[in-house]
Amino acid sequence: MTLPATHTVSRAAYEAMIGTEIGISDWFTITQAQIDAFADCTHDHQYIHVDPVAAAQTPFGSTIAHGFLTLSLLSAMAYQMPSIEGAVMGVNYGFNKIRFVSPVKAGARIRGRFTLAELTDIRPGEVQFITHVTVEIEGQDKPALVAEWLSRRYFEGGTA
């Protein structure tokens, strides 16, 4: 089931979605300017990311996004997924698994597909999700990445 980006659901409705796809993000275009800016932020200026002439001579045929750039866009993609009513804050808690399956070439479009795998109460007012995420590359069979993402949500008054 794909819900509108701003949709909130009750805790019971969210739990009922365990094991199902909870949404697909919009497409994001990966530009060379983004790749260059990410290289500047991370000090990773390997030529396959920032030198179109040299990168054209590689098996990729062009520059490619850093895997961590693609991974970092999960946060923007996740804002389009439904949330639990009453959540006042969410944080990344980490990943159990991440695989960078296919390179994302400059100019490609990617989007996230999210499946809710697990929902666990950590303590009153704190819930942890495990979400299986696949980042698709438009027009390609193999995804850019697959991940098992942990995130937490916090609720006012200690109830979720």
C-alpha cells in the first residue's frame, strides 16, 4: 500500500502494515553538482566521481555517485513515507545490512521503496522500526542499493 507523503496513521494501523510495502518515494535526479558537493563534504574526490573525462574511460562510462551519497538520500525519501500519529521526533539508529548493488551514474534518477519489517517498543514513548529499503535506478533491473534500516520515533507523554 502506498500512502500520501504527509499521511499519518494510528499505531495499530502502522503495526498492521508490518510485512507490506508502506511506500515509494518520488524520483530524485542525481546531478554532477550534487556529486561534486558530496565529494567536497566528504573529501572523497576519486576521479570516478568528479572527473567526467577520466570516468568515461572506466567500465561505468561516466561519473558515478558515491554509494554514501545514495545512502544519505534515504532520509529525504523517508519523509514521504507514512508516520505514526503523535510522533514528535525521529532519528536514524543505524543499519543491520547495506549493499551497494549498482552504481548510480550522474544524471540518473533514483527512488526508494520501503517495506516495514518490524516495529518494537524500546521504552515508553520510544519505538524502533526496521525497514527494508531498495533504491531503484530508473530504467535498470538491478537496484542501486538494498538496506535494512533501523530508525526510532519518539512520542510526547511517553505513549506511542
